Amino acid sequence: MIQVNNLSKSFDDIKAVKDISFTINRGEVFGFLGPNGAGKSTTLNMMSTIVNGDNGTIFIDGYDLSNHQNVCKQLIGVVPQEISLYDEFTAYQNLQFWGSLYKVPKTELKNKISEILKLIGLYDRKDDLIKTYSGGMKRRINIASALLHNPKVLFMDEPTVGVDPQSRNRIFEIVEALNKQGITIVYTTHYMEEVERLCNRIAIIDDGKIIAQGTKSELQKQSGVKEMVEICFKQISEKQLDGLRENLKLNIIKNENCLAIECDANKELSKIITASNSLDLEIVDLELKKANLEAVFLNLTGKQLRD
């Protein structure tokens, strides 16, 4: 659906995006994960025709963006990080305005507005002024305005910034519903839990470069991060430790009376507990450390996501 090759963008002396390439398949949710200033928004702005790249090519549904901007604009919907609504208009009037810019026929637009308002759960508030809406409700209308012309691709730039947990979850449900309808979604965020829930594939971006990309499991393999079981005993001798190593055949790191064991917990946890019991080891604490995206990001970039 989208093919990007060797894309770069600089603003004066700042290289915001540095020679990145990626492919987004039709019907998937593709996530860009990275800290503020990593190049996520700039990449989205180039794909959505807001800014021109310095180098590289972008193809959307087979069309070269540089030669077919108007065609590509009809194929995409853009949900910007900033809320682009008129406070003194009702939700319905806002959507009428944005629909007119896309030149959606009036009868079709009326039906489409009702359909989208029901999808985002705000049909009953359609005649209320935007200034009476909460931040989360405004975010949902912001999403609705990008859907009026039936885009094949939806670009969403940090769509949950500044919203409460309940509104964030509602936005997740909207994204999932749109994707089930067949819309390809490109989603930027600096929240790990968002890409873990929503995205089929993820590009980790930092300092304008794509560090790694793939499914969550592929990123785990690329980073070398493994699941860990941390288990603490009342006491453990060297002989008992040797016995565990012999029985388990796993990488074990000892810290006083606690062990960090690299393993696939689904397969090995019961074996670890059985081996410990057989060696008369008294377990006082046990914790599973998942190989999540936070660990992957740290291992690939050498820093925490919010550094």
C-alpha cells in the first residue's frame, strides 16, 4: 500500500529524517514508536503532502506522491497532533465544513457524518458546540473529520496526547473498528502500550533513523532481548546452584540469593519450580520479566524511550 525509499528531510542544520525506507502493507496498522523529536511527525507530514522531502520517494497505492499529489490526497486521511476544529461550531457543522473541502456531495456527506458520529460514539452530541466538549471528545471529532471522504489510508499523529485513560481506550476501539473495515492505518506514538495493542508491525525511530522494524516478536529477536524469570530463595548454596544449572540447561545469573533465568516462561516456568523443589530450595519471591517493547527499545537504542 505504501512504499518509502531513502527518505530524508532537513530543517536548516537539523536533519530531522535520515535516509529511511519502509513498506506498509494494505490493511495493516503500522506504528512509528519513538521519543518526541525522533522524526515521527516529519515522516508523516511528508507522506501526507504537508511538507516535501529533500530526497527519496513515496508511493501510495502505486502512485508516486511527487507526481500525483492530488490523487494521493484523495486516498489519505490525516489526523494531526493538533486539534483542528472550530470551537464556535457544533460537531456536525465542523464535519460539514471539512466534508465540503473534500467536495463530498451533500447527500452523501449527510449520511457519512451520521455514520461516523455513531462510530465514534458522539451522535447524541452532534448539535453541541465544540467548546463544550472534553479533550477526548475533541480528539474523536478530529479523527472523524479525516474519514469523510472514505480514505484508504489514515495517518494518525499521536492521537491520544493529553486525553484521559477512558478516552484513550475509546480511541483504541475506534482505530480497531476502522482497521476491521479495511483501512490501512499509520500510527505514531511514544507510548509502548499503544503500539503493543494496535500495531501489526512497528518501526522504532530515534534521531531521525529507523533503528529496527517488524512485528513485536521480530523486534525482540533483532534486539536479543529475552524473557526472564527472577526467582529468590531463602538461601541457595553453590552446590544447589550447580544442580539447577545441570537440570535446566539455561542461562542463569546469580545475585546473592536471587537468580535471573533467561527462558521461555510458558515452557520453562514449571520446570524451574520443580527443579528448585527437588533441590530443597525455599522460594520466597518469583517474578516474570516479559520481553516487552520497553526492553527492546532500551536494548536497541541504549536509552529509555522517554529520555
